Amino acid sequence: MINLFTYFRSTASYRVRLALAYKGIAYSANYINLRENEQNKQYKDINPSGLVPVLQTDLGIISQSLAILEFIEKQYPTPPLWLDNPFEQAQAMAIAQSICCDIHPLNNLRVLKYLTNTLKLSEEQKNDWYHHWIHEGFKALEKQLQQTSGNFCIKNTISVAELCLVPQVYNANRFGVDLGDYPIIRRINELVLEQEWTTSAVPEAQADA
């Protein structure tokens, strides 16, 4: 049995939920309320970083969303999220990493809390920070997608790239970022969310929402 430690608004957890939904993999959800600092209690015995997601299997525990996605792909290869063409798979992973490594870490909850709780930035200043780094990341991502996209990030096939893009767009929308300058990002996001398999993975569908 697979257990997923998750939080409904966690961008990284959303990536993993999408992968599990796409492949039709059943799992048990364990909800960690990041806003109430549940990750700073007994949860750190499971994941010392205190972050979500964590995937718990009969083999043990895996943290970090991209590592979890790779494990899921290798254990449950059908339907695939890794592309057959090595070059195209590298392109998909480049997009995934640009989101997971360049955009998301600057805007996750613990960073935003530090800005307000420790550095004493105002809500407006915190939001300015958030919007600035989303725009910086999305400008580059939009240009990447001009070179690689068809219906989806890499031509016309769902890949790991969409699993990272959709949660980041959700997060940006939640903070009121104007995405008008990113038509390709918006189009791909909307097309993915039209897929029936996404409905169980969206934040609003989670029991802790």
C-alpha cells in the first residue's frame, strides 16, 4: 500500500497527486497542515526536512517530488510520463527542473513565512517578492515553451513537465499574479485541467482543503 504525506495547497504534493491520478494508482493520504506547523512535530521523524510530499511504500520512504515521480514512473511505467525520445525527455525534465528548482523554492510557504515573521516584511512587500520571482521564472519558461510545445510542453504528449507546470500556475493564480503575458503557459495549463484524470488531484478535491 502506498501512503502519501501531503498538504492540499502544497505545490510539490500536487505534482505527485497528478502522477498518481494519471497512472490510476490507489493510495492513502496523510494530511500535514503546513500552516499549523504540523511538520515540526512527529512528522520530522518521517522526513527530517519537515517538507511534503513524502511517499511511503513497502520499500521505505521517499522524499522530494521529482524523486518520487521518477520512482512512480519506474514502478508503474504505464501509462508513461517519461518520453521515449531521450532528447525530448531531457527537454521535459529541463522544464520540470526550471519550475521545481528555479521558481518554486523562492515562493514556497516557509520562505514567505520567513519574509513576514522574521524579516517583518509587510503583506504587500511579501506579495511583491512573490510576483517578482514568478514573473522572472515564467518569462523564461514561456520562451522555453515557444521552442518545445505543441498541445503540451513537449509537442503533443503529457509528460513530467505538465505535472510541474500545472501546480505552479495554480499557486500563481492563488496569489493573484497576472498571467496575461504567458499565453502558452495558460493554454497548456487549461488543456491539462480539462483531462478527466486531473479532477481527483486538484487542491479543492482534497479532504484537508
